[in-house]
Amino acid sequence: MESGTDNGLLPGSSISEPDLALIDALQSAPRAPWSHIGRAIGVDATTAARRWERLRADGSAWLTAYASARLATIGFVEIRCRPRFIDAVSAAAVELPWVIGVEETAGDFDLLISAGAADLPTLGRWVRDDIGGLRGIRSARMRVGITLFGEGGDWRMRALPPAQRAELSTPRASSRTAYGARGLTRLSPVDQALVTALHADARMSYTELGAAAGVSEHTARRRVDRLLREGDVVIRCDFAYSLAGLSTLVVYGMQVPQAQLASTGSALARLAQVRLCSAVSGRHSLMTHVLLHGLSGIGPFEKMLADRFPALEIKDRAVVLRTPKRVGWLLDERGRAVGRIPLGPLRP
């Protein structure tokens, strides 16, 4: 990370360096005891908890959970709208519980909608019936996720030195998961209730989780531990990008030779700037989301790609203007969490 200013803020940010370190710690160990989190960032448990509550209360950061890619069929829907209907289409998409995220963009499409379902027929039907008929849409093209190389749950703020982060968890390699690898497997009603509760607050106690799912504390602990151990659920610490000085999110469509797809996707996912990297259907083999400190970072980032990945071609780029919904959370103009629409089960 860049060095801080005298007031403890990174250039262009309004979240202090100590708070960025706290976010980083919670990205590594989202349910760790506050004593462990505090030790990693050099404060006591009470101070760590108090700082987190302040960030959470003003929507600057939040902890959430969701079913992992191995349980879901994911589609990325690129929508072109008549200009005066963009807001209405975006607002309608935000309200749909199977819509994971909505991004308003400047590029070859106006909206990028991330959607999840149990299988391809269900995903296609939901997109066709609930989105395709919205007034003002000129075209809608969906790319289906094939392999996930890295996503928001893998990304790290990198505000902590590696040694301090290692105190919380062992370094994680970027994930490589086939979307829907478990086929038509669905979460049981109890597991779905637990995930729904964790979506609201991923640090919820096992007693609270048991009450939300109608089971005992012991059962809640056992089931949550299994869901996490088997990789069926992802817990992540999220935050308002712009408040951390990361004002620019760019969505790239990239093409690489098939023989290099897996190695390139895995390497891209390990880059500090890459928030999501996925192999997708369609004319571009990779979709990659990149977080930068400003528009001026696009050129240097693309030069770095050209130097490190000579076979990679950038076929499309769209700059995200606004993100009204991210993994079920509703965001304001600055990216702060202001509400939540629980993600629905993968099946109707």
C-alpha cells in the first residue's frame, strides 16, 4: 500500500490506515475472536471491536456470506438501454433476489448484472422473464461463468504486512472453481437459513445463528463449520472502494489462447488489482474486474498486462460509474452499504 498522510489517511481515501488494516485482518479471518484481530493490528480486543462497529454503522465496511461458485450457475448479463431508462432498469434489477450485483458502466453496455441460479434452464428463464421484458432495454447478452479463478472473497486490502496477516491465517492461493461443480445440489432449508443470517452479519454468534435457523447452538456451529470447510459458503469483508482510495473499477473482456487459459486466469487472479477473474462463454474467454486508484491507472495496468501476458488481448473495457448492488447489499453513490436484499435460494 502507499504510505499514509499525516492524518492517517491514504491519498484519495477517507478510511484511515488503521481501519484499512482492520479490514485486511477481517478479510483474512472474518470470524476470528477480536483478541486475535486486535493482536494482528496492534490494538486490544475492545478497540478492534469498537473500530469495526464504527465502520459497519456508517456503511464503510461490512461482513457478509453467500453460497460459493461450486453450488451456483452464474451469468453476467450485459444490457444496453435507451438512455432515459437506465435508472429504471437498474432499479428493477436491484430488487430481484437472484440478482447478485448491478453495475452501471461506461462502455459497450450500460449495465452489467451478475445473476445466480441452480442450473442453466433456471438462470435462462429468470433472465428472460424478469429482465428481458423490462421497458427500455435495447439488448441483453449473457455470458455464463465457466471457471472462477478469483473473486471478492479472495481479494485482500494488503494494508497489513504479510507477517501480521499470517498470524490470522495461512496464505491462500487464488481459488479455481468450476461454477456449479456440485450440479443440482442445493442447500438444505436449515443451511439456507444459516447462510441468510450470515449474509446480514457474518460475525453473528452461533447462538444467534441457531435462533435464526431454528436449531441449537451446537447444530449451528457444526453446520456452519462444515459449510465453510467444504467450500460451500464464502464469508468476506467488503468495503466502500472509493473511501479506501480505490475510485476506479474496470470490467475487462479478455482473450487468450485456450491452452493458456487456466494458467493466465490463475496468474491474473493473483494480481493485487484484480477483484474478480472468471472464464466465461462468448467471444471473450475471460472477464476480469480490476480496482485502481483512478482512471490514470488504466494505462499503466494495461502496459503491465502486455509485458507479463504477451498472448493476452484486451477486447473490451467498461468503466463502472456506480454500483447500486453488490452481493445483495445496496450501495449509495460513494459505495457505502445502506440496505440489503437477502439473496434468494438458487431455486425458485
